[in-house]
Amino acid sequence: MADNPKTEKKEAKEPKEPKTAKKKRILLVDDDQEIVESMKIALQAKGYEILIARDGNQGLAMAEREDPSLLILDMMMPKRSGFLVLEKLRRTQKDPMRIIMITANEGSRHKAYAEMLGVDDYIRKPFAMDRLLESVERLLA
């Protein structure tokens, strides 16, 4: 009896990503409207879902509630500084989220403290958007 091609097993195809795969969500926490808008446009163009908080208290609440893949956090903000947000998140989360801190502050003491608290990257303003995108892609890869 000859092999019937219709009854042969088909070779398994490479698994495809599930159609339900969620976009990676990034929470931007910054009170500077222009910077937030620029980051939002650039990150959305790369396929990320963007959430926005305008001050530290709102940012902390959204980080805890929304569980984003990445937090981009300004250091100096109204109501609660980026450092206070970072300290609280590091104390309360059992699985620390990825965090990029951005700041116009030139002090090396601040960078050292941010690194001690476990930021994944520290970027000084003004920055080239390519620099931010490269960091985001590296951290979310």
C-alpha cells in the first residue's frame, strides 16, 4: 500500500505569537507637558501603549494599579518627587518593575542615589529621543 500524502502528518509550524498578546504598557510620570507629549508620540510609534501621570502621587497610584511593563519617572515633580515614588515602589513591590529615571538635575549624588534604589537607567534632560527609545527597547526586550 503506497503512502497516502493526505494521511501523512504535517510538519509542525513555528508557533506564532498569540493574537491576544498585549502591547507593552509604559507609564510616563512627568509634569512637563511638552516632554510627556514628545515621549508619548515616539513610544506609540514603536507600538507601546502609553499611560500618563502628571505628578508623583498620581504616578504612584497608577503604577500600583496598572502594573505597567516600564515606568519612565521624572525626578522633580509636584506632590511627590520621583525619588519618593521610587522608594515606595521598591519597598512595596515583590517583583520590581523596570524604571527609567529622567531628570534635568546635574548632581552626581542624585544619580548615585537613584542607582542605589535600583533604577534600570538614568537619563539627563535634555536627551535625544533615540537615547530613550534604545533604553526602553533594551529593558523591554
